[in-house]
Amino acid sequence: MNDVIVIIANAIRGTEFENNTFIAGGFVRDKVMGIESSDLDIVVTLSNGGIALAQLLYKKEISSRPVIFQRFGTAQVIISGYKIEFVMARKESYRDKNRKPDVVQGTLTEDIYRRDFTVNSLIMDVINGEIQDITGKGINDIKAKIIRATSQPDIIFEEDPLRMLRAVRFAVQLGFSIEDNTMNGIIRNAQILKHISRERIRDELIKILLSPAPATGIRMLVHSGMMQYIIPELVLLAGAQQNKYHDKDMLEHTLQVLQNTSSDIVLRLSALLHDIAKPQTRTEDEKGVHFYRHEIAGAKRARKILHDLKFPKETIEKVTKLIKNHMRLKAFGDTLENFSDVAVRRLIIQLNSELENLLSLIHADNISHAQAYCLASQIPNLKKRIASNLKKINGKMLPVTGSDIMLHFEMSEGQNIGKLLDQAHEIWLRNPFWDKTEILNAIEVEEDL
């Protein structure tokens, strides 16, 4: 990226853009923190300067043809494979709280104070690399690891409610804390998240979940009141007590499971929502508190939640499959003594590409239970069993098809072929070395079929 900056600097020397072109935002923040960044936003303090500079670079055959957004006074180009955005110094007026501002020419100071947080408000001169901290707080807040609004929180959040989610996202991505006045502004304004599209909320939620501290991020969303407008079902988990197998309430258990998972969005969504139906399935009798079939109800609830947040169908299917199966091993204990090789092979075949994620989810859930019930060795033991059974299967699949059954038993399509195919599958799971003929000969056909 430094090479790109040099290219731009050389192109504007001796032009009106010299001393009027600055890198802004995350790139400068990361530079101060000693982090490499490829996120380059450039602000130009000339009328329509962003578009004009992009057009100049194209004329000099330095960049791709600009993609221009006239309403916002911005242009995007590609230089050496990097996407660069150019904007004029601007001030904005938001209408209807919908993230679609009216943009007019502004001063550099106005441009800085329209930005979200002080850590993102630094600018760097493209020509000489000099960094300016116009708010007087950006560099100090980076050093102190603080997220602080550039101006009155009520104003910047009302202008763009998504900034409240961005505050949480930056905090968990960078390992920062949110300054009290800024957090209080989030709490006061949480309800205006309802003016933001579900897609934009989803995108910020993904970034929070994939951060190094997803549990901290979700806890902040709940305690600030924002979660009520994202996944309200999660709010019901806070303070909800469980049974003897747990030493945390439903929310804190969920957050520990989440933090115990690797940074994969399917896995982390599954962890976040794996107990989402526990409040609705809670029962109590003389033996204690139970949550019968909460995994089935949870999968259905998760499907609705993820559909509302506009997640792709493929992601929804994978997450609901993991949630539905996350209790599958609970009754077999650490040693899995009564979990047969047939059951192991069935698990391998049924979960297929999602098996590794299921094992990770179950392990994260197990070790988040009370110490006496944490089943810490269950998944390590199962992985050994899986490796052994994979050698037996050796990538093979059921060698019998529905057509084979129809031909062998002289049956027509629809005559309970599915039931016989299920029987063939069970026979093969018990005898993975059998061939097609051996399996067909072992199938028992009832007379009423």
C-alpha cells in the first residue's frame, strides 16, 4: 500500500491537489498503532475534489476508470490491485435516519468532526506523511485504547445509528473500551437501530462475531440495549437460571461457548444461538429443571432469526443443522462407552462436511458447563474413534441405489423404496465392507410392502 501512496503523491506534485490531499480514517489509525492496512480513503479539500482527483489519475493512466457517486461526491478507482476511495472534504445532513446523507462541500475541520470516533479522525498528508490530529484526542485515545465520539454522541448516532454498532465492533476488533459518555449515548439511542436495514446490521454483527472477543461484543450489545433490536431472543437469556449441569445463567453460558469457538461465522452463529429456545422449553419436576428438545426448537428459532437478518440460505442451513445436533452426544459421557461404531459411522455420513464444526461446537459447549459435568475428554475421544472408522469406510458411500432395490425386488417406483433404502443404509453402516449383492440379500421385505 505504501507503493500506492507514493504513486499518488508523485502524480499530484505541482498540481492543485498538492497540500490538499490527505489519507483519512482507518489507515492512519492503524499506522499509529503499527499495523499494516490496505484500507485507503483519501479526502481532498477542493470543491468536488475527490472525483476530480480520481479523474486526473485515470487520465494519467495510473488507475482504472473511476466509479463515480455524484450524490456523495465520491469516486472509487483501482491502483495496483487496491481499491481506493476519494472524497471531497464534506459536511453531511442526514434525513430519516437512513444512512443516506445530503453531502455538501465542507472544510477539513468539518469533515473531521462529521466522522464517527476520534481514533478514526486522524489525517495524513499524502505528500509528506505528516499526521494531523484535528480533534486533539485521536492519538491519545489510540494510546489509551478508547473509542470516543468525535462530537456529541446523540448527534453522531442520530445522524447514523449504525455508528453505535461500529463502536462495539471497533472495541472488540482493536481490544479497546468505549468511553463512558459515548456508551451512555449508545444506551440513550439504542432504539433508533430500527431505522437501519437488516443487511447493514447483519454485516456489523458478523464483524463482531469474527473478532478476537465476540463474547465481549455480544455482552455489550445486550447491556447497551441494542440487542433488543438485533436478536431480541438473546436478551431473554440474561439472568435466566439453568439446572445442576451449569454454573452460569443462559446468557453467560452462551457467551462462554461463543468465546470457546474458532473464528468461523457458521460455528460462531451456531454457538450464539445454540440455546436460544431454552427459555421456551424450560420445565421443572421433582427431578429438577429440564429443557427437553430445546435443540429442535432452537434450530427452528435460529432459522427465523437468520432469515430476518438476511443471511444466505446456505449459512442458515448449516447453522440450523449444527444446532439441531449439538445435544447428540450428551447422554454418552466422556468415554462414549455406549456410542457404537455404527453410531460413529452414521454421524460421519449424516454430518458430512459439517462434522468438524459440530465437534467444535459440542466441545465448546461441553467445557462451558459446570466443572463436574464438562465432559472435557468426550470430543478428543470421539475424534480417535472417527479416525479409526474413517479408515474402515475409506471414503466409500452406500453402494446400493433405489434403482438397485427396484430391480432386485421387482418393485415399481414409489412402493416404499425409501424405507428399503434406509434399511440398506443401516445394513451397510454395520457392514461397511459388504458389496451391493450382500446388502441387497440382507434386506428384509415385509409382506404388506
